[in-house]
Amino acid sequence: MKTESTNAEASVEPADAAAELQGLYHQWKDWSIRLKQAVLIDDWIQVSRCQREKEVLKTRISQLSVSHPEQTREIHRSDFARQLRLAEQEIFDLISQKVNESKMKIQQFDNSLSNLRRIQSSYIKPRQSMGLSRTG
């Protein structure tokens, strides 16, 4: 599903602007579903791809909205558009949750590493005081 813009798309007739915007919103929904699935399975390469595709859509949506504000206003206010905004918030919250979980795992790892270093140093000191080397 490519979202590349062409010159033909850049000069949309006013009557077609609402229909194109509706189509762009449906593409946005498809990419949002893919994005959420990628986040859930920690597929960060796919997350990045989805976000890039949505950036292209965002640019096109903005261009269309600026060039045809009257024809696109109702689409922006529609229930479908509101549902998309709620889905975006859900994805944002999910990513935030994943970031927080990762931070906690890093902290646990750091704590474990510190504990291992303390344990190691507690074994090295008695061996040195007994005149034993590290290797044997």
C-alpha cells in the first residue's frame, strides 16, 4: 500500500477533495492497525515503516485540507475522523507503555549487574587475603 503523491493528486478538483480525503483517512486507518500490531509484537522496523507511511499521508492530508478547506471540513469533523484520533491516542499510550517497560527492564538489568559486581568483589577480596590468585 503505497502513499506516494503524484502531480495528478496535487491538483484535485474541489468536488473530488472530500472523496480523496476520505480515502486518505482509510489508508491512515490501515497503517494505524499495522502500527499497533507492530508495537504489540515489538517489531520496531515495521513500526518505523508504518510511521513513515503515515507521515506521507499526513503531508497529503494537510495539503488537501489547505487547498480545499470547504470541501474537507466535514470529513475532518466526522465520527470516522474522531475514531482515528482516538486510535492514535491509543497507539501513543501503547508506545509510552512499551518505553516505560523498557526503562524498568534496563533499571532491573543495571541493578542485577551491580549485585553481580558486589558478589564478585566479595569473593575476590577473601581469595586475595588468603594469597590465592584469581586463576586458581
